[in-house]
Amino acid sequence: MTSFDTSPQFNVWRALLALAVVFVMLATTGWTALRSHPGANALRASVTAWEHGHLRGHRLPGPDAAPARIARFFASLTAHDRNRLARRYPLAVGNMNGAPVELRYRANRVALRQARAAELERMHDSRLTAAGQQDAGRRMHRYTALMAGNRQVLAFDPQGSGRVAEVFGDLAKAERISVVVPGVDTDVLTFQRTSRPYSAPAGMAKALHTAERTASPATRTAVIAWADYTAPSGLGVDAATAMRAEEGAVRLNALVRALPGRGPVSLFCHSYGSVVCGVGARSLPARVSDIAVAGSPGMRVPSAAHLRTTARVWAMRDATDWIQDVPYLELGGLGHGADPVSSAFGARVLSARQARGHAGYFEPGTDSLTNLAEIGVGAYDTVRCATDDDGCRRDVTGTLTAGRA
């Protein structure tokens, strides 16, 4: 069995090596910045219009009002007036926590149609370079795909690299809700993929929803592919710090607090998404019952206890995942802290057999996806632990979901 040097001197050298790698990346790629895009302030313009808007002579509530206040406002309106507001302020309504989910879907369909029209114009804009026109074409095709069939887009923002969230299942009637929080290089163009579909947020969420329905057909579940934060672009300094995670954690908290119903919510956080979940853990509402991380570079804490959450904390990592070679430390704001699958961290460590690499945790047929689905439906007594014993299942409260196959 190979032994590894764990002396203080070795750890110092490992930290210095990690810093050197980061600075080399900075020298060659520069600081990661938001990618600008024409028409970048469409959401802000829609929200501003809402702020100055009226309905039948009455001012509209503030767009940042508490979700309960927003819900009461829309509940007081006729269906005609609700649809009227969705058509008039599509991006504002489509991203408004507390608005009825079906209304948000309709509003975002209007917003997507408008964004697609804008990209069609850009495709033929002679002032753009060939690369700019190609980018417009890719965006146009992505917006077209998001409008196809009965897709349920819960949030959409075309600004910069773009943000989007999609729902699989009936969110309004769900007994249990799962949220997939993805990692680096997540934007509107990478939200779904034809090649390796289960490595993209839409494919991850769709696979998880299918697996949850298999695990417990009688349980009404909904899964959200939540790419509604500005993720780091590439493995530059943004990916090595918590800046994007702190911004994302605020948005994740707002989403969870506005979800309909009172049933349990599970967070499934992949790669840098686990940093988002770690930063936001202590502020999440009590209905978040489980936080499961896969391929995590760390959660910005030395142990699960430091997350200060009442949620159960689960972790998994496939043996072929390159993330295991990232130094698990935090130094001067760089790095994300302890390894969540280490025994010292204190998470419940799950099997990830057959996951194959960093992006394979949601592939059908893997232990990782089966385990995530079991957690999502509350079937804790059947999850597969990373070791041959049942250590990860010990002292787990909760019962097997009724109707489980």
C-alpha cells in the first residue's frame, strides 16, 4: 500500500505549489471576468419598468418584496391580469420569487421569444465579427431549444454568459423537491449538451428526476436544474476563490425560501456547486433536509459541523475523478478547505461506483445517481455507502417513502 507524506513541511510545499499553479493560470489567462453581451441589461430594464408600473390604477409591489407578499399579490388578481403582467414585464415576472410557477414559465417563454428575436438580428448584423455572429447563432439555437415542447423555465437572464433554471416534474404539487447546483463553466450555452448530456445541468436534473420516480413511483417529486448564478469560467482565480460562490449562495437561498409547499428540499451540488452550497448552508431554511456533494473541491469549512446546518451532509467522489488531486486547503482566500469525503470532515460518504470521472455522477446506471435519487425521495435506509459497512446510514432519521418499489 502506498504511503503519503502528511508532514507539516509537505503540506506547506503543497500549498506553495497550489499558489504557483494559480498564478501561472492568472499570467496566461488573466482574471476571469463576466463576458459582456449586447442588450446586457434586459432584466434590469424589465424590473425597472415593473417598479414604475401600474395595474388598474394601483402601484405594483416591489420586485424584491418577500415571496409571501408577491404570492398574495398575484393570488388577488384575475387570470387575465396575471397574464397581462407576464406579457408586459416578462423578465421581471419570470424571475420573481413568489410569483406562481406556471406564470413564471409563461413569462419566461415570452422572454425567450424576445431574446431569440434579438439574436436573429445579431446573426445578420454586419457590424459584428464572424465570431460575434456565430455566438448569436448559438444563443438563438439555445433559446429555441428552451422554448421547445412544454419545457418549464423557472428563471432566465440573457445578460452576459446567461443564467437559466428549469424544472422537471410538477413543482407546485411536489412532496419533495431536489435542486441540482452545477459548477464551473455553466451558462446558457452549456446548460444542455447533445454529447455527454448527463454532464450538463439539464441532463443531470432530468436523469435525477427519472431515477427518483423509479426509486419511489408514488412520491410526487420535482427537480430543478439551477444554473441561475454566475459560475466561474474555466479553472482560473474565480474557481479558486469563494467570490462567485458567495454571490450564488445568496441567489440559492432566495430560490429555496420561495419554493412552493412545505415538503423537504434536497440540494445536490456538483464540483464548484458544492462551494456554493457550503457557503450558503448556514443561511438555508430548515426545510432543506439534505446537502449532497459530488466531486467537491471543498465546502469552505474544515468539517461538516462547521456548516452549521440541520441538513444531513453527504459526499461522494469517484476513484477516477481528477478533483482528488486538487490541494484540499484554504490559504489567503485561495482553495476551498477540507476534503468532504475524508473521515475527518464528518460527512456521510456514499458510493460513486461506475461514475467514471469528474462529470459522470448523474449517468444512469451508476451508484452515484441511484444514491442521489434515494436521498431525494427520503429512502435513506437503502443508500449505498462508500465502504462495505452501513456507516453512512447510521443514525439517519426518516422513514422509507410510502409506495417505494
